[in-house]
Amino acid sequence: MSTFNKTVFKGVIWSLLNTFGKIALKFFFALAITRILSPRDYGLVAYTGLLLGIAGWLSEGGFGTALIQKKDATEIDFSTAFYFNLSVSIFFFILYFFSAPLIADFFNEPELTAVIRVTSLTIVINSLCYIHHIKLIKSIDFKRQALINFPSSIVSGIVGLSMAILGYGYWSLILQTLTGGVLIMLGIWYAVKWK
């Protein structure tokens, strides 16, 4: 087996471990937290899913796939993708921040204003490690991703579960998501030295 084939094989194994490990941890913590929170708590946080999904999809702009497939990607390519992603992410954060009261009025959920404003931070957090993540994928380094994602999932799950036990309701889900995002960002920044 050639060196490239070994690298790909190890990458596939680590990718599978990463995926199934994250799913198992999320399932475990979700099961535990579900026993504590109300359906309304989950509903408030679920409203933001569509908004974050649209922002994430538009901020990515297809650059990630293009950079992964481009064999001779330059630093200018990576920088362009980074600044595009960051700019669009900041735009959506500002848009959601100021339109949050209107969205809350539309759904007749006053608490949704704060929920949207805080969860929108994840858009910016994700954009700050966007290129770092692309570089890990491009180098088929799924081991580092797994070693970053696994502890991040454990710590953020413990934070979410602890806050749910302490009675913070839907804020436990929000802080769990933000904690996971920040830990992954810091881990990827440490693993991939790119500026």
C-alpha cells in the first residue's frame, strides 16, 4: 500500500471515529438534557436553526469545496475565502442582532430576541476557524479534527447538562453550543497555524 493510500485509509478511520464519537456524545448529552428541559426550551432554540443555517450556507459561498479540490491553492485563495466568509458572517450577525425583536414579535416569543442575538455569535465563531478547518480536510488530517472535536463535545456537553440541572432552561442549550464552538475554534487555531 502506498503512502498516499495509507494516509487516506487512516483519514477515513479517523473521520469515522470523529463522526460516530460526536454523534454518540451528542446523543448521550441530548438524552440527559431532554429529561430536564421542556419542549418549549427546545422550541425557542430551534427557531434559530433556520437562521443560522441560511447564514452558514451563504457565508461559505462554495469556497470550502473549491479550496479542498484545488490542487494549487495559494495563500491569496485562502485569504480571499477567509475574508469573504468573515464579512458575510459579520453581516448576518448584525442583521440578526437588529432584526431579532421583529422575529420575536412575528413568533410571539419575546424571549427569542435574546436567544437570536446570542446564538448568532456562533456564525462569527465558526467563520474565525473556517480556513483552518479547510486546511485540515485538505491535508486529510482527520485525526487532529477528532482529537479537537471529542474533548470539545465532552466539555460542552457537561456545561449544557450542568446548566440544565441548575435550572437555566434554554440557556443551557445555547451555552452548550457556544462553548463547543469556542473550544473547537481554539483547538483548530492551536493545531493549524494559519493567519
